[in-house]
Amino acid sequence: MIPAAPGTVVFKAACPDCRGRFELASDAFRLAIGVSRRTTFYSFTCPDCGSTVRKPAGERIVELLTGGGVRTLRVHST
């Protein structure tokens, strides 16, 4: 894994598929904020096995990820 650039925010993460544990820079994550808890989640690609990981994001996780510069998509219901 390539080390994060100085000043880059890094988060600890884990893959449920391969059980790998690692640190990823904020640009490796995507955050989707929906109208409910079910539609609010973050995702990343596991650097160990290549699986796309999607996990629910409660209020605290949303605060941490947005504060760390994770790219955010707001999902609106029509």
C-alpha cells in the first residue's frame, strides 16, 4: 500500500470478506447520505482482496468522514 501524503486524513477500516484490517486515506472512501439510515452508507475497495465494501453510516461516522474530507454524495428522494 502506498503511504498517504502528509496532511492526508487516514481512517482505519476492515473488510468483512477477507477480514483484512488496514488504513486508508480519505480519498479511498465514498459517503452517500440518504433520506434515512438505510440509505446512508460509506464504501471503499479492500486493498487486500479487491472487494467493494459497503457499511452503514450513522451520524457520528458521517461527521468523522465529512470532517476528514471524504467525498460525499447526497441522495434525494423524488
